[in-house]
Amino acid sequence: MLNLTAASTTRPRYLRDPHPPPAILRSPSSCVFDADISPDWCVGSVGHGGYLLCVLTDAVIRHQRIHHSKHTDPAHLSSQFFAATVPGRAQVEVKIISASKRWTRLDVELWQWTPDPNTDDFVDPANERVLRIQAHYLVSELPEHPEPAKGAESAPIGGLNFLSRPCPLLQHPGKVDMRDGGSHVPEKLRFSKGMRWKEVEVTQPNDGSLAWGAWIELTGGEEVAELATLVPFFADVAKNGPEMLPEGKKPGPSWYPTMTFSLDFKSRFPLPASFGRRTIGLYSTTKTIHEGRHDLTVECWAAPADLGEKEGVREEGLRKEEDGVERWRREEARLVGVSTQMALAVPLEVNHARGRKTLPGESDESSSSDSESEGGKKRAML
């Protein structure tokens, strides 16, 4: 059974000497974590970007607990993807850049050996260690959410809240009929059997942007309401802009590699028991697409009930307010993350060419076109 929590787990490896001789002092001390990039959480032949950021976020939280920091809630991450990450072993390096009363700033990097990420021969000149992802995290101690009815009122001294915006998904997840199994999940997502989703009507932007929404549920037993670690996956699994285009304008089978990705964590975890334990709402919008390069903004919403579970529907929540908005959209759903990214649209064949290691069921015919990954390799050596 596919389980995202298990696939994202990292293991502490070692702490580099925090006080090296001045002659070799190049960076702050760092903790190194081992990770196993699962072939089950890939898009085609390479690791799914949101899943990989789950791995980094897991290492960040473990790092903070190892150092007994009170800052254990991820508040923001920004990242760049330099080269495709493939299934196999990886190392995550976490460095403390600064720590204050309110914030801890961390630099986080994901490295792999190439051409074989599972090599034990680190002295062979044919093997190179490549920087795949570089990220910066702000970690804090996030405040508790106010009661929904007080969301738009004045906050206590030292803060300001405006949380009255209703959830942009227009159908309650408990009212969704899942007897048909839900909406189609693309086969290129190798984890398609570990999730299900249902596309629903959404609030349409008034600026001409493309919009899409769905309730998504992980089926491997993950407690999505318990872990901030999983939020990056949801923020990166929503449909991309080119997929929202009208029929006839959509591209053929494509891969949408993320180039840059940032995420604001809007809530601390675990969530209260009133929220669904396995379900998250996704609302994604795209403003521009130019030669395949596009922006994507994704909102992640904690659900008032799990997908298709009618017993989680409260009649009081379905009552409409004066503005026509059902009460559950304001009082029973919670915004937990907002991401922005710049992504490309390229033929799916490019994805297979980026993979360093052939996965079960894939051919090994196209492995020579790897200029983007070679660029990552060069950047890693600078």
C-alpha cells in the first residue's frame, strides 16, 4: 500500500563538525539526513516535486526537534529545482542560517550521486554528487487559529487576522458522490492508486484566469490533518494551467516540471479533530501561459469532512448566509497553505530522458538528452 508519510521519512545521518579549523570553514554547521526516494511517488521516471519537498520538510522538522528548538512549525519555504531527482538514495543537508526569538532560517539541499544514486564507491571519478534541489525555510511557532466567527475581527495586540474569505470550492466534500471512484487520475502519476479525487465547481476569478478545484484524499492510511510535512505534496499535485485550457487547446501528453516553488504554511499542525483526517481541498489558478511556461497558484484547504462521508455533513453548515455563501465554507474549512510556482510544459518523453535509472515498465531507449540535468550538475560544482 502506498503511504506518503512513510515515503517522505528521513533519517539523521551525522552532524558535521560545528567548529572546524578556520582554514576549512566554508559554511555553517549542517545536519545530514538520509532519504530513500521512492519510485512509487514519481511522475513518469522522476520524483514528483511536491513529494520531494515533503522529504525536505520532514528533515527540517526533525532537525528542529534534534536541536530542541521551539520553532517546529514550517511557516514558509522557497525552492529551486536544478535537476531531476530519481528513485534511490539521497542526502538532505540542513544548515542554520540564523535564529531569532521568532524565526529560524534554514538552508536545505537535496543531493544525489550520479549516474547511480545507490553507489557506495565515492572515490570513483566517474561518480559525481549533484545538487538536485535547493530550498530556504522559515520555521516558527505558528499561532492557533481564532474561532471562525472572530476571524475578521480585530486581533490581539501584536497581530492582525483576516480569515473570513470563504473556501472557493463550492461543494461540501461529504456531499460528493464517490460511487464512481472519483475523477480520473493521470496514469503518469505513479502514485495514482494511492489517492483519489473529485473535481468540483469553484469560484471563478474575475480577471480571466484559469481555475480548477478538487477534493483529494490519500488512501494509504496517512493522517493528513496531523502533519505539516504533507502540505507541499498537495500544493504541487493540482492541475497545471495547460491542463485547464478548453478541449482542443490542451497540449498532448506532457510533463510540467517545476522550476521554482514557494509555499506559505497558513496553519499549525495537527489540525483540530473537527476537520477531515484524510482529505484536502485544492484550488489552483493560472494567469498566463507563454510557450508552455506558466504560473500556478494553489490553495490547500482543510476539509470539514472526508471525501464522500455523508455523516460528516452538518445541516447547519449547509445553511446559506445573506450573501448566498453556505456557512461551512467560512466556518468549517481552513486555509492551510498557499503556493506559487513557475513551471514548464514539455513533452512527456523528456521526462523519461531525465530519469537516471529505468523504472519497472519503462524502456531505456532515451537517456542521452539530459542537458537540463547536466546544468544542475555544473551548478552543483560551482
